[in-house]
Amino acid sequence: MAEISLSAQLVKILDDYDKEVHEVAEKEIQSTARAAAKKLRSESPKGSPRRRHYAEGWATKKVDGGIIVYNRTNPQLTHLLENGHIIRNGKGTYGRAPAIKHIKPVEEWANNEVVERIEAKL
């Protein structure tokens, strides 16, 4: 009889810990995503008025699998600015725009930061 109650208590303790870990992880993921969006707003290129709107457009959104950081104003520019692109005019191509790496460093920072924050809370 004592074994059953011991195992039931152990299951309850593990379930409580699982819920606590899930809540802490979700909270820290949300706060890190907001911090990453803020960091992207400050580190994104702001050369022209069009790019200024790009820099201001970083936001977070909750989806089924978690939280994403995305650009709501000019999402099509993220790939072009991050990786560079061919410059074209009506007569053909005349060069290549350099890549401005601004998303990858923030992504790496956010990945490391969320792990550190979760480990610190638990």
C-alpha cells in the first residue's frame, strides 16, 4: 500500500515540476522574443526612408509552435538585406548589393539568451 502512495506522490511532484518548467519556459521565451524584436529595431539598416519603416516593423507573434519575430511592414526585404541581392535596372544588371547581416546575430543572441534565462529561473 505504501508503494502505491509513494509512486502517486512521485507522479504528482513530477507533474507539478513539469507545469512549472513549462510556465517558466513560455514566459522567458516571450520576453526574449520581445527583446529580440527591440534589438532588431535598433540594429536594422535605416539608410533610406523606406528602410526606416523596415527597421520600425519588427514585432512578435504567437503561433502554434511558439513565438516568432517577424517584420510586419516589409517582410520581403528581410532576405534581400540579410543575404544581398543583384541590382537591376531597365537595361540589365549592374552589380550586387552587399549583405547587411542584422538578423543572424540577433537570432544567435536570442537562442543563447533564452537558454540562460530558463536555466537561471530553474
